[in-house]
Amino acid sequence: MPTIDDVKTIQFQDFGDKRGGLVVIEGSSDNGGTIPFEIKRVFYIYGSDEEVIRGQHANRLTDFMLINVSGTSKVKIVDGDENSCIIELNEPHYGVYIPHMLWKEMYDFSADSVLLVLASTHYDGSEYIRDFDVFIKEFEK
Ligand code: TYD
């Protein structure tokens, strides 16, 4: 099972010039991509304020990449041994890779936060674990 040591901050190439920024992320392929999975789904979270806590789940199958393309937020990640880390997402050319079977909570959203999420699967609600105790039990199996 993945642990907190498998969480990685990845810097993306920024082709920015005087016309503005241009950040490129490629899903992994035989040619070698920027992130370690093929991208099957993209969603983004915006309009959440500093009071809101999102996520609060683990995914049995899905790997994620989180990028604050605007503004800032924080993500707390917990593994099945209850080791945890908190990462601030505050640069459009930095992402956090979170493999499957890790608990995650996103919070402290700035008013201008747009949190882009790349996922390795199509949506399937049944692979979400939304109860922390169930997550710990499944991890121990
Ligand atoms: P939820 O997982 O609670 O969002 P977050 O983890 O960001 O707090 O999802 C909220 C709703 O949106 C829920 O009804 C499921 C739905 N949803 C989809 O249909 N497809 C998706 O890819 C995602 C991420 C959510």
C-alpha cells in the first residue's frame, strides 16, 4: 500500500515569457510523461472559502495530482499508519502527487483559489472511502 513517503511534489515546466505563463503537464506514456499516470479525469474546485474542508476521503484505486492554478490552499495527507503531512499549494507550476489509498483533506482556500485535480480513473463513487476508521481497517488488511 502507498504511504506518506510516496507523496511527491512535482515541478512542471513553465514556458512562460513576457506574454504570460504557460505550464505543461503530460500524462505518463511510453515517451515519459510529467506525472506517473495516464489522465482519465479532470475537475477543479473553486469558490470554497477558508472555513471549508473538502475531500475527507481516500480512494481505493485513484491516483491524483493537485495543482492550485490560482490562489492557495492546503492539503493534509494521512496514510494507514497515521503518518501525515501538510502541503501548501501556492504555485501554478507545482503539483502534489497523491497515490491511491491515502486519506486527504483540502482546506484553507484563498478567495481566488482554483484547485485543479487530475485523476487516473473515471469517476466511480464506490471506490471512495469516506469514513476514516474504514480507511484504517482496509489499509491493515
Ligand atoms: P466530493 O468527492 O464530495 O468532492 P470533494 O472531495 O472535492 O470534497 O464530490 C462532490 C459531489 O460531486 C459528489 O456528489 C460526487 C460528485 N463528483 C462526481 O460526480 N464526479 C467527480 O469526478 C467528482 C470529483 C465528484
